Amino acid sequence: MPENHAVLLEDYLSFCKQDGNRSGTIKRKRKFCGDFLIFLMALGCNDIRDINSTQICKACLMFHNKDAWAVIRMFLKYLYKKNVIEYDYSTIVPHYTRPFMVPSTYSEDEILRFENAIDQSSKIGIRDYAMLLLATRLGMRSGDIAGLTFDEIDFEGNSIHIVQEKTLQPQELPLLPEIKDALMNYIENARPTDNDECRIFLRQNAPYQGITTSAIRFATTRYFRKAGIDISDKKHGLHTFRSSLASSMVNNQVPYDVVRKVLGHTDPNAIKHYAKVDIERLREYAIAVPAPSGVFEAFLNGGRSYAGL
DNA sequence: CGCCTCCATCCTCCACTCCT
DNA sequence: AGGAGTGGAGGATGGAGGCG
């Protein structure tokens, strides 16, 4: 990448940092904007001041990941405001709307089989059981489980108080008896002692630092397979427990507002992802579409009879 | 070989804007 | 005013590969 482009990119990323972007977002912007500048070079634009609309459109289409478009839009707007480029080209960057997705869910029976597949005769099994119960029973996110500290658990009051890592919103969850037992068992019998970590869940091998979300996912996949649950066409990360818990509550007529509170959402719209599961269930009760007739049938067959209406 | 990390991509969720 | 749609941030996921 030419020196002038590298400097521009660093300036933009500094601006984003000052604007309050977290490290993950900065990393992503670095990747997308960097690729964008490389694509422009390949299209013959070695100085972004000479950029044109055709090059922008072609560079956008070179991205396999369409999420990049929104990032490029912001980058171009920044360049325009800084008078680096003459026009606000952000308006010509195409928009991408994600297709309608139905979340993967598992039945209560499958989740029970998943829990029973965890072999608690080993220390790692004791840890995994305690860790994964928080996901299957409470729908906690993997980031919140990995970051869970002793301060956040009230063993006397039987409650868990966390600030959600993703949304930074506080959330209170019940410390269910089976979760409390599993946690006590892990802390007393399986958790490595040679450390000063305040986080509860640790790696079982040295260095005994806090477990990562990737390690939690790894364990999840392993127990899904061990339980003999078919995951070939479904997602099988920790978030599926969240979806499953939500759909189970929805199907048991639990009000959306209660589901929302259990999952820790502040925005009522957030629950719409889980309400999609309802739409799939409703398909089972759909009545057959009547055969077209009259004017509509003529229209479908390419006829012109409707023109006279 | 099991446990785990890293990186690229995908998905979730909040907040803002637009429309009725 | 409030519901629907959209943009954007950031966590979750999947796959490849490292390490003890």
C-alpha cells in the first residue's frame, strides 16, 4: 500500500478510536478499509484523491463479505469531510440487507441429552458442566460466561449480577439450585488453585488464565457430538441455547416481555429474532392457497383481460 | 491427541430515521 | 406518537493450525 494511503488509513482509525469505537471494530475497519485501498490500486487508482465512481463500485463488488460496504461508506464520508476527496461518494456505495434468517433451536429433550453427555468424573467435565448449565438454563452469552467473576455471584442471595459484555447493560439472573451445586462443585473440586484469577472459569492447563469464548464453543461442539444430536444442518454454538430457551418460553405462552427480561434485552424489537421461530410454527397451521380464478388467473397467465377493469 | 488460540466471517442487538 | 425499517457496533461462530 502506498505511504499516503497508509497514513490516511491510520488517521481514520485514530479518528474512530477517539469516536469511541472498541478494539474489535477498529480491527474490522482496518481490514475492510485496507482491502478497499488495495482493490483501488488493482483498479489503477494509486492516489485516492483521483478516485472515481466506477472504481468505487468495482472495488465494492470485489468484497466477498458484503458487511464491508457499510464500513466503506463511513470511510468515504470521512475522506470527504476531511477534503481528501472532492465528492461525497458514500452515497453510491451499494446497500446490503441480510436475508431473513430463522435461528437454530434444539428441543428440551435434546438439551437434556446435551447436559447428560458431559462426563463429570473428570475435572474438565466438572468445569464444562457448570459453565454450560449457565448457557442451557439461563441463556447466558459465551462472553458473559467467560468473563464471569466471583464478585458477580451472590451465593447467599442465590442470584447472579452481571453487566452484559455486549450491551453493557446490567442484568440479574437467578442462581438456580442445580447451577449453584455445579458451580460449588467446580470451585471446590476442579478449579485450578495455583492462580490469582478473579474470573471463575479457567483453562485446565497452565497458564491458568480465564477461559476464552472459543474454548467454550469447542466444548459445546464436543458435547453435542457426544450426545448424538444431529447438528449437521444447524448452528451449534452457545447462542443456540439462547434461541432455544427463548423459543421454548414463547411456545409455553410466556409473555414476550418476560422473555425479553430473561435474555437481558432493553429494546422490545430485539425479541423479533426469536419470534421468527413462531412464524415457522405457524406454517404448520397454514391453510392451502386457493387456485387462482377469474381476473387474477388471466393476469397470471399473461392475459390482458384485467386492463378493462 | 486433546485443548486451545487466532482470524475471517456471520449474526445479534441497539439506536436512529423514516413513514403513517 | 409509535411502529417499521435500516445502519452500525460488537459478540458469536467456524475452520485452520499451534502447543504441551
